[in-house]
Amino acid sequence: MASLMQTLVALSLLSMFVCDVRGQLSSTFYAGTCPSLQQIVRSTLAQAVNKEPRMAASILRLFFHDCFVNGCDASILLDDTAAFTGEKNAFPNRNSARGYEVIDAIKSNVEAACRATVSCADILALAARDGVALLHNSSMASFIRRQVILTLFAAALVLCTARAQLSPAFYASTCPNLLRIVRSTMVQAVNREPRIAASILRLFFHDCFVNGCDASILLDDTATFTGEKNAFPNINSAGGYEVIDTIKSNVEAACQATVSCADILALAASDGVALLGGPTWRVQLGRRDATTASQSDANSKLPGPSSSLANLISLFTAQGLSARDMTALSGAHTIGQARCTTFRSHIYSDADVDPSFAALRQQNCPSAAGDDNLAPLDLQTPNRFDNEYYQNLVAKKGLLHSDQELFNNGTQDSW
């Protein structure tokens, strides 16, 4: 069966894999949160180009120089600080790159309409596009539209992947106390209730499995979408929201409008595992939060407690994860508890369960009552992150049908 190290590696791979920005970039990203964004950018840039047509070329060059240095992340707009020397005074930009004041004006206008919502990176990308379009009467602009823009935006898609921008040091200068704030808040929560570490880890997993690790699971229903909180795998089951809210509040007090909820959830999950004696890993940071969610995707993409091995493999394969990854990730069930309704059929009807274990669990899970009664997923050490979960499966003492499927004369027995 999978080792603890395999579990760690698979968990890290999951957070890296599912968070590719290419899965989250969308032309309608701000449709619900800043619907007038494109009109604001276009009108502000139109004023600038009417005053000085050359400004369109300056903005386009600014965008190009930004994208060519570690991705289209607006790093070219940053002034020097005590902690780093920025790109503005690099040889290709000094006394050459311009248009900063126009981007500042656009940002100011956007902030007035949609505070702390739109990134400077997106503003710069939109401004570069609009600048080219505003020169529509020029034959040179026609050439630019056909050749340069296609090349630039292809470069943007390649250079702006999350893998190029995610970094453990993403907030090193903008929120230097982030890791300490998350850790201290998690320590308090886990000391009060050790089970909360498992709840946070599960929350992170359920978030990542539905369109990436984008904190969409934290969104409440709105008039425009039905979120994931009340999806069948989450309703009356997913927990820890209030802990994430507390962490977010503490982080905001130190670094307002800086750290995404997606990154907070990833850090909290990691800290929860470590606080229960599990492994530690460096969390890659720089995720962007979702502005919408999908209950239907949550219902169809998340594995359930009664899933067969074939169904489990299919669901994980759809996320780009192998059967071995799946077995390792299931090791997260070494902590936490499950409701009677999720394992009742397994302990009363399945053949692949130890009779004494079934009898033990039946004491607190009647055949026709007690749906919300809890039992530990790991019989041996429910509040310690170790590999006893796999030993339970070998002894046919897996609590969930889906867990025991990993050791039931199938393809995963050898892992």
C-alpha cells in the first residue's frame, strides 16, 4: 500500500496540477464582480491615445516586456523597495518603457468602480489589446493586429501558467507574516478540536477536484449561480468554513486585499496535516480566487463513499492523476470522522469487511437511524496523520466502501 511519502507527493502534485491558470483564465472572469471593467479600460485608454497616439505602442511594449520576465504578472509596474530592485530600471526599460501613468489612471478608475477586484496584470493586458484596436485607421495597426497581437497573446497564455508564477515566496514582500498568521490560527483551531485538521484537508481536496484549487467551495449561492457548499458531497458534511473565515480575517488585518482565499485554504490544509504529526511541504502560492462555482460539477466530479474502484480510478484520471496517486491521496483518511449514513451499507451489507469491526461500528450506527452519528475513519489513530489507515484496509477494517475498494483483490492491492 502507499507510504506516507507517496501521500505527501500526491497531495503536492494535486495542488500543483489542478491549479493551472489555463483552467481559470476566462474572458468573462470579472463578469459578475466588475461588469464595467472593459468599458472603463477602453474609455480611459481612448482618452490617452487621443492625446498621444504613440501611447498605444508604449502600452503594448510595456505588456510585452512584462510577459517576457516571469510571465504576465504586472511585475514591470512595481517600484523598487528595500526588499528588491524591480524591472523599471532594467537596461531594456530605463528611459524607454513608458505608459505607467496611463495604467495608473486606469487602475484608479477601475478601483473606483470595483475595489480590490481586478489585477494590474489584467488591466495591462486589456490596455494593450485596446491600444491596438484604437489605431484601427492605420495600415500599420492592421499589420499589428494580424501579426503582433497573435504572437503576444500566445506568449501570454504560455508565460502566464500557474506553474510559472506559483512560488512559496509569492507573498514574501507583500504579506511577510502570512505563514505565521495561518499557522497560529490553525494551532488554536486544532487545539480546540483536532478533527478540524481533517475537515480543512477535506475542504481543500473537494475544492481542488472541482475546476481547480480556486476556493470556489467557499462561495455562497448567489442570484447568478448555485455554489458547491450544498452539493451532495458537501452538504451536512464539509466543514471548517469558519476557521478559514477566521484566518482570512486575521490575514486581512495584516495585509489587506493581498492574499487569495485559495492560498489560505492550501496553507491551512498543509498546516493541519503537520499539526497532527504528518509531513510538511512547501506550499506553492499565487492562486487566484474563483468568482463563480458549480454545484453540478461538484456533484459529478467528487468521489463518493460508495464509489467502486473503477469509478474512483475514472474520477481521478479525469483530474490527470493516476491510480497510484489516488491510493496515496486516500491516505488522508488516516484522520477525521465520517457520518453513519456514509458507511452504513458497508458495515451491514458488504462482504469485504471484518465481522468484529462491522459489529463495533454497528453499535453506533443502527441500520435505520443515527445518520449523523460519527465514527473515526482510522480505527487506530484517528487524530494522528500516519499510515495506520492502510493497515486497517489490509485487515478489512476500512470504514467506507470506497476505502476498502483499495484493498479488495483489485489492482491497488500491491501499492
